[in-house]
Amino acid sequence: MYTRILRFAPSPNGHLHLGHAYSALLNADMARERGGRLLLRIEDIDTQRCRPEYEAAIYQDLRWLGIAWEEPVRRQSGHFADYADAIAKLEARDLLYPSFESRGEIAALVAERDRQGRWPRDPDGVPLYPGRARKMPAAERARRRAGEPFALRLAMDAALAQAGVLTWRETGSGPQGQSGLVTATPQRWGDVVLARKELPTSYHLAVVIDDALQGVTDVVRGQDLFWATAVHRLLQTLLGLPEPAYHHHHLILDADGRKLSKATQATSLRELRAAGASAADIRRMVGLGR
Ligand code: GLU
């Protein structure tokens, strides 16, 4: 029997709320029940939005909740070289291409496509990449890449052809109750961005590399990331990385049935603590009380 390794992986771009508390406590409970280990990972690749004071607040809030994690904590911003290595591997297999359109140009292209019938959206509701950069002649590509900002995209068709049929084992449930062996459909995301000129990774790539490097066996996270798992399975397969089991949990919703946001003060753990709530109260509020 191997040791299970779980992780809680917040982004320090705001204060933790009840939804994070649920995810962190569930990870901690599952690690304890399975005699496993719990890691904490700080997902701070977005250097514009992530701040050290939010990171410090994460440690404080988690400690207050009674959660213990192993040191050292892995911070993604310290590991750009690992992500760049993976990008180089995918490029060597001709699975990436640079695109050069600005946000505005992409929006205009989508509007044009929408006029001919609704252009497809990804599971998060974002239009798939509508451009033609993949067909750009090699010389033009090389010249523009040397000077202009660019996004490195996964050539989804080629990637799928190399990876074949993809599945994952779901021990929680998807938004429509999916569980057990789930068939992954990464094509729903189109040619996803895996890196940019100034940043050698994206959320999808960093999470997959880190889960592998940290030996994570069980990914326990919110249902909002259920569909993203398809992209993660594709990248794991292309990069020869092990496949963890996935457990997507329900989201804690506000009184109006909406997903909690870091912008809403009312459910932030610090506000609740300041208002006199105890860690046991938080457990009860997220349905993990005993
Ligand atoms: N960093 C992500 C978030 O805060 C979670 C990533 C994951 O668990 O895979 O939503």
C-alpha cells in the first residue's frame, strides 16, 4: 500500500473564504482518514494579482482552522524553470504554436464568427481561439516571435492524435453527477494557452507539473475545476506523468446560490473570525461539523 499524498493549492490573490475552508478541511480530513500526507502549494504564477500579504493571510487562516501541512511549501513562482522544461518538450514534438492577436483582436474575430452562427465557448464560457496562427508560415512565425508578445497554444488536434482516448477516475462527482471512470474531452477547450512570452506557464501546465513533482496521488478540489481535468489528463499523457485520482467536491454557494468570490467580504474567514466565529463554527458552516 503506497502513501496517499493530497494537496490544497490556493492562489494568494485575495483572502480565503468559506469555499476554501471547505476544500482545505476536506483535504485535511481525507489525508488523515487515509493515513496520507497533506501538502500546501501556493499557486502564484499570476505575479500581477498575487501578493505576499495574501500568502501570509493564507497561512494564518489555515492554522486557525487547525490544518497542518508539510514544509517546505511549494510556491509556483519559484519553479518557472520546471514549467519551461515541459514547454520545451511539447515544442520539440511540434504541439505548440505562438499566436499574436491582442485581446481586442480576438474579441473582434469572435464577434465576426458569431455572426455566422454562434462560435463555440469553452466550459468556462470563454470563446475558443478563433485565429489562424497555426497556419502561419514558419519564417513569419519566427520573425514575429522574436519581437512581439505572444501566447503559446496547444495544437489540440495534434495533441489528441498523439494522446489517444483519455479518461480519469473520479471519486467525487462532476456537475452532472459524473463519477467512476470519466471520459475526458479536452477538445472542448480548443487550442488552450500553455505559456506566454513573459510567463513560461499557465494554470493548466503548472498544476500538472507540480502534482507530478510532488507525487500527488489524490487531487481533491472544487467542481469548478471538473472540466479542466480533461486538459490536465491530456498534458499528463503527453508529458509521460503519472495519473492521480480526482475528487471534485461541491461548491459552497452564497444565499443567492452563486459561487463565493474572493471579492465578497461577508464569507471571508478573517471577517467571520473577527465577528467571533470559531474554527468549529466554520466546520459546521461548511457541513463538516461533528
Ligand atoms: N489554485 C487553484 C484555485 O485557487 C486551485 C488549483 C487546483 O486545485 O488544481 O482555484
